[in-house]
Amino acid sequence: MRIAVLLLLAGISPALYAQTPGYPGLPPTEQVIAALQATPEVAAARAGLDLGSAQDAMLRRGDYEFQVTTALNQRRVADPAHRYNEWAVGIERPLRLPDKARLDTALGKQAVVVAEERYGDAMHEAGRVLLARWFAWERARQQVARLAEQSAALEEIRAAVAKRVRAGDASALELTQAQAALATVAAATARARSDEALRRTELAQHYPGISLAQAESLSEPPPVTGGMPAWRALMFSHNHELALARAESEQARLALRRSEADRVPDPSVGVHYGSERGGEERIVGLSVSLPLPGAVRGYRVDRALAENRMASERERAVQVRLETQARINFENAQGSYATWQAAQQAADSLRAQARKLARAQALGEAGLADVLLARRQYLEAALSADQARSDAWEAHYRLMLDAHQLWPFHVDGE
């Protein structure tokens, strides 16, 4: 509900950015989530959830264990004929001071929070990598398709020129020019197909659960709606990387307080029972022991203080970097969309010009060189527009991803 309100205030349609089963040009969401969870980085972070729970249980329980003590003695008195066997048995346990127990409980809870945020951040980073790899393959696919279109158009031109040569209306030189243009595109197509195969293999190896056979072509990218302040609010509403830095900073502060509390040692309390003078005397007693603190406790506080300062500086660095990244993502999404519009307009104009010249050449009103030049210029413009369209979609989805409006990255039960 909070996200929907922010979207409405930003002028962004919640329906457009709702958690839907899929997004144009991307694989199904369920395949994406399963593939990301199977990556080694995310699997390691998920194992960290169990680690956080184990640390929580361990800190709540504490390492204060019972200890059993025994002793055997032989008493000798002045009369050498009298010797007494004596023994004693006892049990003791350190007592955790109340303030330390509260801090250990807080540290345990914080360990779980850190593990959860680390998992969310791992999913987010894995999502960024997947987007980059997916659109690298998408660009390669578009290039192959565009070159196939160009090859088909040049084949039509070559066939028409060959027919005119047979009829005596065109020279053999023109046929050679058409064949050379076709061969050039064929070589470029071979390179593009090789690149597309490499990109496909990379995706298949890293994300075997994602189906590549049903990948859809990209439509026109949507414009970015809403202003920078609103998108920033979405990005920072629950940024896993920033939340992780803050959680680690809080963990370091708690660890510092725990080290300071440990300057006061924990007492050990025990009871013991013994037999003396061969059983003539029975002893029951209570013991209390207190360690004498040494310099190492102060060094531990110094270490915790340094770790606390490091964590605070890391949090500040993440905050600054994310502020910059948020603005870059927003401006990149806007700029990529404007670039695509201009590139597509240029490609459409050159396509119309190439078709007009092709018709004129078929009627003998234009030279073959002009037609081939127009086709080459259109190909370059079309490839540029395809690249710009992929860039616009990728920038748009990256903006949505960082604003937590793309895929659900959360811990079970969050």
C-alpha cells in the first residue's frame, strides 16, 4: 500500500509497475526468481540465513556452561599409622550479568537482520547481472534479425540486377556490386550469429531454468513518468544494500557495547561436597570465583571501537554512492528513451528513402550505387535504433529494479 501511494504521488501508474507474472521482453518472473535463487552468490546468502539463526540461538543461550570438579587427597598426620583418604566433588557455572544478557539477545536479533538484508542484496545484485546478460543477448538477437532483413533486401536487388543483365539492360559490373554488398552482409551476419550464440550459451550456463526459446521481441520502450524525488523515494524505501550497511553498522555498535560491558568479568558460582579424615567429616559448601581482568579486555574494546568506526564509514559511503546511482539511473532512463526516439526517427526516414530509391532503380531512374548506399545507411541507422531500443528498455528495467518495482526480492515471510 505504501508503494502504491508513492507511485501515485510520483505520477507513476501502479498498474504499470505492479508485481505481475512477467514484463515485456523479459523471461517469466517465476523463472527469473528460481534462476536467481540457484546462483552460487544467492545460495551462499540463503545459507547465511541459517547462519544468522544459529548465531541468534547461540548468543541467546551463551557459552556459559556447567563445569564439574573433582579432587582426591591423602591426609597424613603426626602418627604415621594414621592416613586418611579424602575426596571432593563440585559443580560450578559462570553467571552472565543482566546487561550482557540483554546485549547478547540484541546481537542475536541483529545477526538475523544482517543475514536477511544480505540475502536481499544478493538477489538484487544477481538481478542486475541477469538484466545485463539478458540485454547483451537481446542486442545480439536484434542484430542477427536486422542483418537477415538486409540480406533479404539485397538478395532481391541482386536478383533484379541479374535479370536485367540477362536482358541486356544492366552491366555485369552492377551485378558484381550487388553480389559484393550481399557478401559483406553475409560476413557481418556470420559474426553476429557467432556473438548471439556466445550470449545464448552464457545465459544457458548461468541460468539453465530460463527458457530462451520463447523470448519475445522488444516493443517500443515506455517513457519514464514521475520526477527524480519520487523515484528516489521508491529506491530508498527499502534498499537492501543500504539496509545491510545500516544493519552491519548497528551490529558493530552493539558489539562495541558488549565489549565495554565485558570489562567487568562474570563471576562463577558453584557448590561442592567432600569427605575428609576418611569419612569422619563431611563438607558441603558454596564457592564464588571472579576472574581478575587483564589488559586484553581493553584491547578488545579498542578493536570493537575501530570496527564500529569502519562500519559507520562504510554506511556513509554506501549512502553517498546510492544517492549518486539513483540520479544516474533516472537520468540514464530518460536519456536512453530520448536517444531511441531520435534514432528510430532517423531509421524510419532512411528506410523510406531506401525503398524509394529501390523503386526508382527498378524503373531505371536511379543508379545501383545510390541504392546500395541507401541500403547501407539504413542498415546502420536501423542497427543504431535497435541498440537504442535495447538500451532504453534495459535502463527502464534497471530503474524499476533499483526502485523495487520489478521482481520480488524478499526473504520468506518478510
